[in-house]
Amino acid sequence: MDIYHTIIRPMVTEKGTHQAGVSHGATKRMPARGGSFTFEVHPAASKPMIRQAIEKIYSVKVVSVRTSNRRGKQRRVRMNVGTTRDWKKAVVVLDANSHIDLF
């Protein structure tokens, strides 16, 4: 899969904007890290693929990647019942010296 097809879109929400601006100090177990950014990614994308795509596209250093598979919701239009598509969400935590200017 091409790295430009791995990332579908950044998710700009109120919660995501707040998390992007929060940086965390260093502890014994973890080094200092920057904010976390949320993206909608291809459902077949793995964590190493997402890390590589973010680092290449935005020229930043990724500390960790957390993923979540989201199930589509049921929607009804008059008598017909259907579902929205399933999708995958990735939360990417950046190094303390890195920042993405989208948020």
C-alpha cells in the first residue's frame, strides 16, 4: 500500500485540537513527548505503516501509534435500514520537538 493512501484524513475535533496542544514531560519510563494527533487511516494499515507514512508526509518524529477499529453505525432512510462504513482511527504521539501545523 502506498504511504499516501495509508492516511485518509486528519480528524480535526475539539478533543483532538486540545490533545495536539498538550505536551507531556519526561518520566522514568517515557521520554518527553509532544501532543497527540488523530487521523482516519486505511482499515488495512498497520502501526508500522502508519508511523512511516506520518514521518514521511509531515517530516516529524513519531513516538507511538495507537489504533482503533470503529464499527459503522446503523442509519435508516424511511423504510430502508443501512449502515455507514467501518473505519479505522489512529492516534499518533509525536516527539517533544515535533509538531504538525494542521491543528
